[in-house]
Amino acid sequence: MRLDSLSTLNYRNLAPCTLLFPAGVTGVFGENGAGKTNLLEAAFLALTGLTDVTRLEQLVQQGETEAYVRADLESSGSLSVQEVGLGRGRRQLKVDGVRVRTGDLPRGSAVWIRPEDSELVFGSPSGRRAFLDSLLSRLSARYAEVLSRYERTVSQRNAALRGGEEWAMHVWDESLVRLGTEIMTVRRRALVRLNELAAEANAALGSRKPLTLSLAESTTPEAYAQDLASRRAEELARGSTATGPHRDDLVLTLGDFPASEYASRGEGRTVALALRRAELELLAERFGERPVLLIDDFSAELDPGRRAFLLDLAASVPQAIVTGTERAPGAALTLRAHGGRFTPEVTAEPLPGEPLAEEVRA
Ligand SMILES: Nc1ncnc2c1ncn2[C@@H]1O[C@H](COP(=O)(O)OP(=O)(O)OP(=O)(O)O)[C@@H](O)[C@H]1O
């Protein structure tokens, strides 16, 4: 997978631009607040159609009403244009000029690694569930569909519980058990490979404590219907669905203890990196192509060994964009970020026989 160019208009603090990206690593460096994260966020949105901001308006430049991003990308030898328009709280996606839904974009096109990933480890179960669900939804359109039906069913069932509609529960329970069982089954199956890949990545990061992924399930496919029936009174009193995959956690165990409670900051960042590398490998296995890798702030909180891991990972994919407050070593192209603009740096060391940059300018 390759991002040939990225165009943005009215996107956060970015000046309108079209940037061309070569194969290999593009390093983007600049001071805090220059727009480096915004650039990666725009690239991730244009490549996948995905964003995790709560309000799409946040992505639109202050004072404007609409924003636009466009990716020209190359996948398995063919070229396509993906466009995302943002306005009035809605997102409109097009591929080669034809309107599509998010799930119709290439689902394995990008992985985004950022310092906030530590929240996966230290934050609440909902963040880890979102990581797992978003990954599985990208691996399988069927999972995305079942998950969205399940989530709709939970909120409708909750409304019925709040309305005291006990008589309607058997209908909601039937849908909930059917959809929830499929979600639990897919999660369990996918976790086997995800666990292997995350453990490998954790070892490659030099961690002396083994990493194990497991599911803490609030029920099981076999017991789900019975659990719902036995907690009916409690659910009616609380007005919410007490059990099911929307309550489960992805437990990250480092050594003998849950990382969420016992890991140091650095260990937590390592676990998060291991999860992201596992995500990248799973997407590559599923779609037969390595995603574009977006790495935000490659040096944040990381010791030299872990920085080297990230830079090696960047070198293992056809294309990566790596940001930092300092230059990423070994980049094919370096962009200097300043006030939402990105300027290519002329390489200081000419290839043998090439004139110096100064000579070119003279
Ligand atoms: N909708 C918006 N409109 C205008 N500016 C915005 C909008 N959203 C965010 N910004 C601004 O964009 C600027 C750049 O943010 P960004 O996170 O990309 O910086 P960065 O280069 O990654 O910095 P750091 O090195 O601190 O991570 C911030 O000053 C922020 O206030």
C-alpha cells in the first residue's frame, strides 16, 4: 500500500496543500503545535475513512464550515483516489468519484502509532474493547455489521428496560444472544493470532516480561441467555444491559500482573507498541499487503532501543510517515513543519557526483 499524495483543505491548522510522498520513510519534524499530528490524522482519515474524534467539527479549521482530505493511493498495482468531505457533523466518502460507505474503503490501508496509545494499557476497558472491535471490524466487514447491530440492540433494549417493558424482553434477549454469541466467537478466534503476534512484538522490543492477551468476558456463548434471565430484576432496576460483549475487557498481562495496574509508564508504552505492531501484521496477513505506517512523535517517552524498534518497523513497510520534534534518521524525504505548512528539506549530503544544494541554487 502506498500513499502517493495527500491533499487537505480547511483541515485543522493545515494550510491547503498537496504533498507528494516517496516510497520508504518520510520524516516530518518541527516544533510543538506545528501540525505534525494533524497531518498524520488527515492521512489516516483519507486512507481509511476513520477518525476517533467525538465531534467531526473539531477537524474543520476554526472559522470554516467544511473540510476536505484526499489520498491518491496505490494498492496491488492499481491507483485510486479517496476523498473525504467533512461538514455539518457529517462525513462523505468517495472512491474514484463514487460515493461509498466507510467499510468500502480498503480496510488494511494504514496503521497509526501515537503516544496516546499508552491509554490502551492504562485506560478503561472501553478503550481496549474499542481497539479490538475496530481491528476486527477492519479484518471482517461481517464483524463490523454484527457489532453495529448488537450495539443498536443494546441501546434499544436499554430503552425498553428503562420503560419497564419486561414483556418485550424475550424478543430483545433473542437478538442479543444471537449477535453477542457471534461477537464472542470471532473475538476468541482472532485473539489466538493477535496474542501470538503481540507476544512476539513484545519480545522483539526487548521486554523481559512476557505479554499475554486474554478476554475477561462477562458471560459466555453457552451461558448468555441464562445470565440475562437471572439478572432481569437488576437490569430493570438499573435500566441497562448488565452482561454481554459490550462489558468485556481485553486483559493485557505483563509477566504475572495486569499491565493496566502494575506496568511502569515505559512498560505501558512498550505494550502499546506491541499491540500496534500486532495490528499491522494481522492486517498485512489478512489483506496480503503491508499498510502505510503513520508514526506520531517517534521519540516520545522512548529509550534508544524502542526508538530503533519503531524506525525498524517503519523500514519494514513500503511506506511510512514518521513525525518528531527532531529529524527521523534514514528518511527518503524530510519535511519541516511550521505553522501548518510542510517544506521539503534539501538533503545536506549529495549523492556521489551530485552538486551540493547550494551549488544548485547558485
Ligand atoms: N479545528 C482546528 N482549527 C484550527 N487549528 C486547530 C484545529 N484543531 C487543532 N488546531 C491546532 O493545530 C495545532 C497543531 O496541532 P498538532 O497536534 O498537529 O501539533 P504537533 O505538531 O503534532 O505538535 P506536538 O509536537 O506538540 O505534538 C495546535 O496548535 C491546535 O491548536
